[in-house]
Amino acid sequence: MVYLLYGEEDFLLHQELERIRAGLGPRDMLDLNTARLPGAGLTLPEIQAQCDAVPFLAPARLVVVEGLLARFDRLRTPGRGARSARAPRSSGQEGHGTSADSPDLEGGWQGLPEYCQRIPESTHLVLLEGALNRGNPLLALMHPVAETQERRKLRGPALEDWARARAAQLSVRLTAPALRLLVDLVGDNLWVLSSELEKLSLYLAGGTVETHHVEELVSLARETSIFALIDAVAERRLAPAQRSLHLLLRDGMASAQILFRLAGQFRSLVLAKALMEQGVGGPELQSRLGIAAQYPFRKTVEQSRGYPAAALEAVLARLLETDVASKTGKQEPVLALELLVTDLCRGRP
């Protein structure tokens, strides 16, 4: 069996990987029959050797390859497919390319789909990826031969629904305001959101979570809230941005520090936009942006795609204007910051 798991939301992708693992027999025996391979520098014969191996004292073997398809994003055809965009959904896809109409794939990777059709029944191959571009040639070839699932970032009501469902799994009861505050503080990082819900479940032991519990127990609430503010402003979500800003100001963070952090993120968006327009992507883009962790890197790339270059330049000009007005006494700093956040969220830099 062959699985292709890809998308922006790696928490959900790893949950799906765990679901696959759970269906392959006892964990201790499967661990002895699991191979994890980095996609960078991997060759097709190396995958075949791992997949053709006979399971040891177990009915199944699991081979997980991470980041293989990402190597071929740069081979996408110029034009519409060359833009950074979401890959097509797996259901109901028609017109995907074949090896005859896709660009040549270095290393003979056109042979991977054919090999997947004759993979040993005892082997389960999982291709685990991040977000992929629509024009990725290997993605098009793999769709017909793999069980494909894409997981996108959760937003708005979908994110709250996920948090509510995860809380129910952990036997945590949250009031509606507490749930909303938790989501505002943490944002759409499901790893952190799940961790905070686990802590709340252990602390309250069956009680109901109120807003003051969230404020008291969510670790690094101020630092978490500044990231939530940055994301909300960059994504033009006014209500969450205002709530995060008020929490930060209430907890004593200086308006100048908040403005500095906002400016830093928008400078990163300007740089990301410029580099992507030059055709830079993948690990090279991450390196040149100087962002080590995958999550903030993906957020920066995703947010930069939501703005024309001219709009980002206008935002930077407005940030500078606000900074000057606050420091010269033309505007009261907190009021200037509140007006800035409101205008940026409404698309009026």
C-alpha cells in the first residue's frame, strides 16, 4: 500500500501517519520493521531496497520517506503552475500528468509510480510532505497510484471546532469564552494547542475551564499572544488581532516592543515575496530568510502570498509612520498602535 500525505498542517499529517501505524500490528514489532528515509539525496533504488525487504517476525513493514516530492517543486512548468500555490485536492482529480507529459525527473523518478504498482503487499510506503506546488511533476504522477490526503491549515470556526473536539478527547470541558481565548492566544499551531489542552486537562481533573484558567496556565502566554497578534494582523483578522493586542497591553508589553515585532514580520514578508518572485523556493528560501523552524517559515511564506509587493511596501511605510508619530509625540503610542492594527487588518495601510 502506498500513501501520499502532504499539506501545510503537519500535526494532522502526523496524526494520519500514526493511524496508519496503528493498523499494522503491535507497536514493538512494527518498530523493528520501520524505516524512515530523508528525501534529500535519496535514490529510487534505495527506496526499492527498503520496500522489498521482508518483514522480520511481523506481517507488515513500514517505510516512511520525508520530503521527497519537495525536491521537484523547482521543476514546475513556467506560467500559471510556476506560482506558489496549493497542490490540487486528491479527490476527483482529472487530467493529472503522466510520465509522457511531465518534465524529465532527475534520477529516473518517473519509475516510482510504476514501482508502487508492484510494491510487496507486506510493505506500506508513506510519502510524507509539507505543502506542495500545483506544478510539482512527481505529485501529478503519484496521484493515481497512492492513497492521497492533503491537510490544510485550519482557520476560524474550523480551528475552534478542532480544539473543541480535541478537548472532548481529553475529557476537558471549556466555556465558549475560554475556548475562544485559548485559540486567540495560541493561534493555529495545533501542536501547541493540543499541548495546552493536555495541561488544562491534568490541572483541572474533570473541572470546567474558564477564561482565568487559560490566562493562568497557558505557558508563555505573552509570547504566544505576540505571535497570535502578528499572525492575525498579517492575515487581516481584526477581532483576534484586537483581542491579542489588548491582552499584550494589559500584561504590560510596551507598545514600542509590539510595533518592533510587527515590523520585523512584515520585513520578512517583503523579503520572502521578493525572493519567491526571483524563483527562490524550498530550503534555499528558508536559509535566505534565516528562519530555522519549519512552522514560522511556512507561515511567513503563506502570509507573503496574500499581499502584492506594493501593498507590503505600503505596510512598511505605515509602520515607520506610526513609529515616528509615537516617538515625536504626534500621537499617543497606544492609540497609534491600536489605529495601526485596525487599519492593517482592514487593508488600509
